[in-house]
Amino acid sequence: MSAPPDPQERFVVELANVRGELIHLDQTYREVLSRRAYPEPVARLLGEAMAAAGLLSSILKFRGSLILQVQGDGPITMLVANASHDQAMRAVARHEDEPVGEGGLPELCRNGYLAITIDPEGDRDRYQGIVSLDRPGLAEAVDNYFSQSEQLPTRVWLACDGKRAAGLLLQRLPGEDPHGDADAWNRAEQLASTITGDELLDLDSREIIRRLFHEETIRLFDPVPVRFHCSCSRARLAAAIQAMGREEAESILRDEGLIHAECDFCGQDYTFDAVDVEQAFSAGGSELPGDTQH
Ligand SMILES: [Zn+2]
């Protein structure tokens, strides 16, 4: 009874020299919600953030992941959505106990900012860009990120109803427009802006593309499956224990005998005893305890 994978569909509006992405998150979003209960507005922002991260991961030119992070003074204090080059996604949000209203982004995340990080595997450098969250919604904040960075003109549209999430991205391809149509990008952007949140959620990708760009020549690519996957490991949680410092780790061990470290994203519980903790600190970060339990 496994559900069909969530699709991410790529297309090119040929004459307009524009590429597009459409993502529909159903199963992947449910996996995230099954691990932690969120008030409705937090769950909806989390869904939009997942759709945005999935869309933006298409700009990865190498193995690695894209991390979309929102940070603020509350009610939502932190929200992270990760998407890897092969469409493995995970997400988590933290919020304060105060009631979360239905307001826009500046109300949900007071004095907040949006950080988008490209985290390549291996030795390549991380790249991070940051914009403040002064726009009404996450899609506008992402648009603002692209207009402030020296990247290709890019727009996103996002929707989430608390059960499903969806998104559309348009990006102008590099280079001169081969057809000399100076207005093509604006036209594609205007056509895409006619999509409503309900249409984005309810219609499948091909139908959306047909409705928006029925007068344009479209090249479609095979859909790519998106899935929930958490990349946590015992070594990463051991590094978190190292980060808390030897003194605090030893104090927890004295009081409780073991340190329980739970992955924020998937809820997996990792247990470290005194031998594990000693190993973590004596290894100095180079050799962390493996997956063996004592
Ligand atoms: Zn995990």
C-alpha cells in the first residue's frame, strides 16, 4: 500500500528561454507532520518551505543539499527545510508556546530572516545568502532573495493547505534570448502569476503547464520522485555532544548514566554511554564513535 512518490516536474518554455519546476508534496509532507505536531499556521509555512527547498534544489549543480532556514523572535523561532541533489527532503520547525495567529510572515517570525545555504558534499565551500523577512509571504521572501543576489531572474509561487504543499518556479535561462524576444521573461512571469494556490495544489503538473502556457512551446522532462529521508547519523549526534562541551556532557552522565540525543528532524533517538562520550572527546572530532553500541 505504498503511495506513489511525490513528483517534481521540469519543463522549458522554449521561445521564452525560461525553465520551470513544479513540485507536489503529499507523502513527503505527511512524513514530516507525522513526526511532530504543529499548529496549523506553522504546519502551512513548513509545507511552503519544503516546496521552496525542493524547487530551489534544482539549482544544485553538484552533489550536496540546499538548506532553507527561517529564523525569528517568535512565535516561529526556527524553521528548516533541506532538499538534496537527489530530492531527499526533511524539515522541522520550532515555535514558542504562545498562540500562533494567522498573520503574514512578519507576524509569524518577528524580526526574522531567511537564509538559503548551498552545502556541497566534499571539499567545496558552502555558500549562504540572507534576506530579511519583511515580505507578506515566503514566496515573496524567496523572490526578494533572488532579486538581491546576482543570480538569474527567478520567481516562485507556493501553496500549502496543511495537508499538501505545492510550488512553481520559473527561472530565466542564461545567455541572450535566442529569439530576440525581449519581453518573453515578463510574459512568462505574468502568465505564471495567474495561478491560484488552490490550482497549484489541486491540478497535476501537466495540467498547470497546459493552462498557463498553452500558447507557448513547452519541452517536458520526466518527473523526478521526491521522498522523505533524514541524513542523521550517530556520528553527527556525537558531534552535537562534543559541541556541548566535556563538562556538561559528564554532568549529564553523572546524573542520568546515559545521554539521549534525539534527531530534531526524524525523532530517532541515539544513546551514548560513558565510553561513547569519552571516545567522542578523546577523538577530538576526527574519529567519532561509529554505529556500534556498547
Ligand atoms: Zn534524523
